[in-house]
Amino acid sequence: MKVDQKGHTITIKDTQGDFTSFLMKVTHQYKTFEKHNLIIDLLLYKDLSTDSIKLFLPLSKQHKKGEKSFVIVTSDFDYNAVPAKLTVVPSLLEAHDIIEMEEIERELGF
């Protein structure tokens, strides 16, 4: 697992190729990341199912209650198949853009 911090955003990337292990690590170490916006980089995985992505839903809900952004990045995916409560985008650049927009919305009180 590789963790990069840029300003108020942390990007967590799996380096092992074991999705279940990665999800468990992120969940167990969540307290370390809870004060920052989070980007979960799943670009390593080419054939992720919607059910796999949905496993991040409890973490996403918890994170958004703390008024922080939680964005999942994966390519080659049916983005319409995920629940609206999850933010899933195809690139890291788009993830950063979403976080920036959500930060502005929070500052304006939306």
C-alpha cells in the first residue's frame, strides 16, 4: 500500500494486487486518514465488479459524515452501476477536481 499526501488530500494506492487485503488495510488504518480527503486508487485492477466497489460504501459513508471527500479511482468500469453515495471516477486528475469542488461547496455551506 502506497500513501501519498498532497495538501489536505491523501491518495492510497494498492501495490500488492490483492483487493481483499487492500480493503482490510485501508479499513484498519482508517483513523490515520480520517481528517483528510481520501482518494482510493484502484487503477491496478482491470476487472473490478460493482460488488467489489460497493465494499467501500461503509467507509465512504463514515468519511463523508466527517465532512471530507472520499473518491474511488478505477478505469474500465460502468460508473452508472454504483450507488450515488459512492463517488467513482476514471482518473486521478478527475478525483482531485471532484475534491476541489466539494471543498468549495462545503465552504459555501451547500
